[in-house]
Amino acid sequence: MSPDGTPLLVLALVAVALTAVLIAVGWDRGGRLRWPLRLVAVVAALLSVSATVLVQLNRMTEAYSTDAEPEPEAGPEPAAEETPGGSQLLTVTVAGKASGLTSTMYVYLPAAYRTGTQRFPVMEALHGYPGSPRTWLRKLQVRSRLDTEIAEGRMAPAVVLFAPNTPRQLLDTECTNLRGGPQSETFLTVDVPAYAMAHFRVRTDRAGWGLIGYSAGGYCASSLALRHPDRYAAAASMSGLAGPEIVVGDGTEDTLHNVVWRLEHLPRPPVALWIGWADDEQGTRRDALRIARAARPPVSVTTAMVQRGGHSHAVWRQMEGPAFDWLSAHLARPLP
Amino acid sequence: MSLTGIPLIIVVALSAVVCGAATALLWSRSGRGRYVVRTLGILVTEAALVLCAGLVVNRSQQFYPSWAALAGDTGTRSATAPVRAGALDSALAGRSELDWHPRDLRRWHLAAPPKAFVPPDYPTRGTARFPVLLVLGDTAVTAPEAGAVTVALRPTAATTATALRSLVADLGKDVRVTPGGWVMVAGADQAALAGHLARTSPGLFRAIAVVERSPVATLASLGRTPPGTALAIVRPAAAPGHTGTSAPGVVTLTAGAPTAWQTAMTWTGTQLGPALTPPLLLPTGSAP
């Protein structure tokens, strides 16, 4: 049973109903053990309600799932989901030498990848917290969005990598190298590119590499682009803040890991940023405007706004098409 | 009542209290129906408590700031700007090459009218815009770069960079071109012109290659280029004892006279942006 499936939610709801019935019917029974039994029943009821809430939250964020978990990479052919003649979605395992992290990654290969010998531009797509690469696929329907944008010619065919920001679902790394913890920044900016370059026909120059993300992943995209301008030419942040809002461990949360601080205090690299927000979400709106104000050439900032929707999947479904189109236009084309 | 307002939270919290109290009150007073009353009372109270907690979290985190947001309504539509046909589109319907006579041609003092080439898919992809390969110098361009509009100019000593500034806008009117992702190839004598053009259109040119005559030439005549512009120098032969004379980040290519220009164009071709139809756009918001 998958942790994000309907059966588990139904099971949890049944447990809630059963514990309620148990209390209602058993309250007056039990003789001398009446009070301990009542206590057990009430605790069971609380647990069942909590479990239901957690299951539903997981369904909303797609943080945990057993679906499409990869087999350990057996052969050269990774597990693939196929559409005849269309795009492909692969599940691969990246064993990161530089970071020491090993994680599952989804790889979108455009339809054009099947034929010819082109080397494609690459976009690393980063998820929010809590969340997982699956959130892109299940909640943001990213695959059909990419298929559409490419088919309409608004986006050049690109390889899109959906890598996890964190090796542990309950640990928010904000794509940083946590002191004494997972080296997610190294994983995302060294190991994932190395894997992609070794296994797929992709461009290897910075002009062909970009980042995109929503929520925490949006912060990750803009921050990683500014921190690694030798590897990425452009980044799109959907509802991302300017800072990590976690403790990185080396006291650089508000400086080296803050997008606005970097723009104001460090030499600015030639990086193009796309910053999108929902106008009814105050935090990201405030930070987006601060980033836009702090940017000076050669950093360019393109802003985009949806009227309302808060911090929700509906907002990012609305934003991802424009963001992918923009990103494609700011990367180099597929190499013949 | 606002989804994130205090009143709604109070109402839901009060209903939890009332439901809980009513359940307790009716716990042993409902006769034969007491099991049903108890069960329903517990379930409704639990639901109200969960709802209340959800509202408090949502108020602080602003996941759904309004009922409309909760319903998935963003109140916004992304749209694509209509593509403006190039003034020369009809002239380019049956041919891939023409002599270009823009409005400001006389002020540019060129040796001959520029040659404009469009790729084979230009007429069929009627809504697509193409990046531009701009060639400045004495060379015979015979074929377009795939996926790009190629414009070849022969500047003279009288050609000034100031006058050439109008080229970008003029080309945008006559041919469907992208607003970025262009590249440039220039001869040794046109390098200063190329550098000036790149400086006056920051963000437009991704890459510049200069075809030099001397094996020890540098890109000095290009001047400062906008950061992020990829640079290459094509020399006729590897300079003996001059390895590493190029500035850091400059690609050094070696090709003699017959292939030097083609080498430069091939390299800039790798730096071009894609040909694209107009993107989906959202409002830009109130950013400066």
C-alpha cells in the first residue's frame, strides 16, 4: 500500500470511525478495567485522527511514496515510462561521488531525444519542502506541460532532471551543504550534472544549463545560480524566498545563502533570473520585489505574478509554463 | 468570511467546543440512541478540531489566503503575445536569401547592401522567431546557419558603430527574430565595431568570434564586452611560444584563410539561443 494512495487514506478514516464507535459503545463497559480501557480508546482515537491528517498532508505534498521507486540500477537501461514516439520519463539512481549522497532522480527526455544525435540543454527542477521530485509529476503535471511547451515551439527540446533536495524527507536542507549533515548543494551542482553528462546526450557548458524550482526549490534555483554561475546561466524561481530559513550551520544563512545579500554585496555574475509570485502571498511577494530591486547588470531579473492562489500547486501549475518558456529562451539551443 | 480571518477560526473553535459540550451532555441521556449520538458527537468534534488547527496553520503560512485560492483559482491567465510578421516574410516565402535594404542603409556606409539568409524552416514555422548570426567583414556567406537568421554586412572605413545601432531594431521589423540569444562573427578590422555593437545592446549577443590575420593577435580591439558574452578568437596558425596569450575564458581556435570564417561561424552557432514561438507570459507584477 502506497503512503500517498487513496486506500491508506480510506483505512485511516475507517480507523477514525472505528475508534469513535469503540469509545461510544465501550465507555460504560469493562468493569474494573473501565478507566484504563477508556484511556486506551481515547489515545487510539487521537492517534487515528493524527494519522489521517498526516496521510492527507503527505498526499498533498507527495513527500513519501513507494510508487515508481527505482530498482537498484541493474543494467544500462534505467526503468522507463513510455509514450510511443513521445517523451520519456526515466527513473535513475545517482550515486554521488562528491557529496557521498545516493538518491533517486527522474529524468525527462524530450521526444526529439529518440532520434538524431543532438546534445540537449538541461534544466534541473527542484521541489519544495515538504515534497519530492514526484510532486512535480503528480501535482504540477510537469510532463504534459513540458510536452506541450515543446510541441508548441515555445520551448526548445530539453532534458529535465528532477533530483531530490534532501536525502531525508523530514530534513529541510534548502539545497545547502549542511554543516555536519547532507551535502545537498554538492549533490545538486556537481554529482547530478556529472551523472547527466555521463549518461545522456546533453550540453556540458554553462550556456546549456539552467535551474527551476517552486517554493523552497525556487529559493534553491536562484541561490544556486548565483553561487555557481560557472555551471548555470539562468534560473527560474516560483514562489521562492530570498533566504533559506534554516540553520545551515556556518552562520551564512543571511549572507552567502541569501539572494538579496549576494546581489548587494558580491560581484554580480552574468546570470538571468525569473522570479514569480502570487500577489496574495506576502512573504514571497516581498522577497521577490527585494530581489528585483537589488539586481543590477549583468544580473537580469524578469518578474511574473499571478493574481492570487497563495502558496499552492494551482499557482505553480499556472506559472510553470511561462517559467519553462523563459528558461529555454535564456539557455543555448540543442547542439546539432 | 475570510478564510484566513480570526472570525472564521473563532467560529470553528466555538463549534468544536459546543459539539464537545453537547456530546458530553447527551452522553448518557440519549436512551437507546446514545451510541449513535456519542459516535456522531465524537466525529464532529474531531473534525472541528482538525479544521481549526488547519485554519490556524493556513493563516500563519498563507498557503491559501482566500477561498478562491483554496478553490485553485489564480485569477490569472498566461497568454502568448501574437507574433508580428516580418515585413520581408512574403519576400522570403520562396527564397532563403535576399539583399536587405533597411531604412537606415545609407547611413551605415556599407560596401554593399547586407545579405540576409533565413533557414529552410523560416516560411513553414510562421509563428517562430529566430536568433541571429551577424557577420561583419569581407567574407562570402553562402548558406544560412541552421535554425538562425544570418545577416552578413561589409562595413567600410566610414561605417560607425553609432550609425549601426539601428540595425537591431530594423532587423526586428523586417524579419521574425528573437529578442535575445544572438551571436556575432567579425573580421579583424571589424572587431572594434562588433565590440561597440555588443556594448550598446547588452544582453542581446551571447557570443562573439573574431577572425584574426595574425597568429599572435589578441581580442584587444574588441574592447570590453558585456559580462557573460562568450568570446573566441580564430587565428591562422598556432602561435609558437604564445600559448595562453588569450585572456582567460577566451576560446582559441586555429584555422587558416579558407576555413577561418566557417570555423568562427560554427563555433558561434553552438552558442545561439533556440528559435521559438512567443512564450507564455504572465503579468510582470509591480516590480520596478
